[in-house]
Amino acid sequence: MVRLHHDSSFYALALRWMLALVVVLFSNVFFVLFSFPTRWFSFSWLQLLHSSATSAGMILTLGPYQVELIRACIAPGAYALLAVLILLTPGLGFWKSLCMFVLGSVLLLA
């Protein structure tokens, strides 16, 4: 008879897989979290180029032109993929994973 030995690494792996599944199922949360920073960074860049830029919700206006930030501009799937890749990478501690997610998020915003 074969006995399976479940140690803490098995439970850590199972927890990471469950968290990754939760991230995938609730990836719309990333749209809510990152819509304001994306709008703010886009508007800031437009303000640097033309001081007459205005913002109203998800629409940025530059003179006679209007730019609507659609869901793909926010890229919630990219943040979800980043989170899943970090969660499924073995050997990362909590703080290292958090720093990687923050750094990756800033790079996605740029």
C-alpha cells in the first residue's frame, strides 16, 4: 500500500492554486482597481502635451478630439495574468510576490 505524505509544501501549492482560481474568476476587480490610475496617467500625459486637455469620466478631451478609454485600455486581463503568474511561481515569499505585483502593475500603467 502506498502512503501519500502531505507536507506543508502540498498545502502551500493547493492554496496558491485556489488563489489563482479566485483571481481568474474575479478578474473584474482589476478593472475597478486600475481604472482610476489609468485615467489619471493618461490625463497627466495629455496635460504635459497640451494644457487644454480636460477629463470627464472615461472620456479625455484634447481640443476638438475626444478619446474614450474603453475596457481594453485598462487591461484587467493583464493584471489578472500577472497575479496568476506570480501566484503559480514556486518559492516566492509574500513580500517578494507583493513587490513583484506592484512593480509589474506600475510597468503596465506606464
